Amino acid sequence: MPQPRLELRSVSKSYTEGAQPVKVLHEVSLTAEAGSITALVGRSGCGKTTLLNLAGAMDFPSAGEVLIDGRATASLSDSELTALRRTRIGFVFQFFQLLPTLTVLENVELPLMLASARDSAVTARNRLRWVGLEEKAASMPYQLSGGQQQRVAIARALVHSPELLIADEPTGNLDTASGDQVLALLRDAAARFGATILMATHSAEAAAIADVCVSMRDGRIQNVERR
């Protein structure tokens, strides 16, 4: 059996609220293979975003382990964590989070510039071409529709060919047609680039493209459907 790209082993997460700890995740175990899409579904507050933050090494479990290619994120040094986030993980958010003072091309190029990569502008333009927005390279984010901004955000998230893509409600702020375009790009990213995609969603259409659908409730996994 090949090693999973992402693995959560009996992961729990608690936060302190006042004097009392509040447990958000309860012994969650999950694996995701290279090139697969896993959808996390459930009501707001069920722990989806917390799980995404742990999987993307933006936070760490109170108990249990999160492993990316067999290495526990909590065991990495600060410099190793920075390198992991910059080179091996991409992030897509519901509200795009493009930098308003940068052009579309500069937004896409930014992760490569932070990693001091060569030919960053050429690579960024290639990713813009892949999402069908090369002609918008010199535009500012405010000049784009919501769907176009999310496609730019996907180009940025994948510009460095990350092994893991974390997507938090990627179609939650889009109309149906724009959402369908974004979902097609995510499906293509898994197939073309081999990205492992972990996506939180309320959308039945988004969940339908997943290879694995994980239903969550009150910080626990209720059901795992493999397709």
C-alpha cells in the first residue's frame, strides 16, 4: 500500500474559552491519497475549518498526529513549516483573499517570489492560461467578477505545484455557473497535477466531484463515503 499523502491519526483539538477548554474535534482519523479529492460536509461549527487548518499545518492538534507524506507536522521546525506551506501546500478560500494592490499576474506569482523560484512570471502566466484568464494578467482584482477572482486564486494556489490543496468553501461565494467552472478546475488539478485536495463545503455540487465524502457532526466523523 502506498503511503497516504495526508493522514490524520486520532486527532483532537481543544481551545480555551474563558476558564473552560472547548473540544472542537474528537479523535478524527482520515487519510487522503495523491490525486484524490476529499469533501468535508456538515453544518457550520461541526469542525470542518478546524480540520482544514490542522491538515494545512496552520494549526496543530491537541492530541493525535497530522502527517504529510509520513512526517508529523508538529515535529517540524519553524523553518521546515514555512518551507512546507510555501512549497508543498496551496490554499483556496471562500472570499478569494487576493491582494488588492497587486495585478492578477502579480497575485499568482507571489508564492513563487516568496520561495525565490526561477522564471516566476512565466510559470504564473502559464497557470493563468490554464484557468482561462491570461488576458486578465494586467488587471486589478476589483476589475474581475467573483468567479474570475476565484479562478485567479486557484491559479495562485497551484502555481508552485503543491502536493496538497486546502479549499475552504471554494464555491460558497459564487453563482452556479462560476461555481461549476471552479469545480471543473479542482477536478482537473487533481488529475493533471496530482494534487491531493481537501475541501470543506456546504454545496451538494461540490461534494459530488469528490472521490471521498466525509460527513461531520459536532467535531466527529459520522460517515465516510468512497466513490
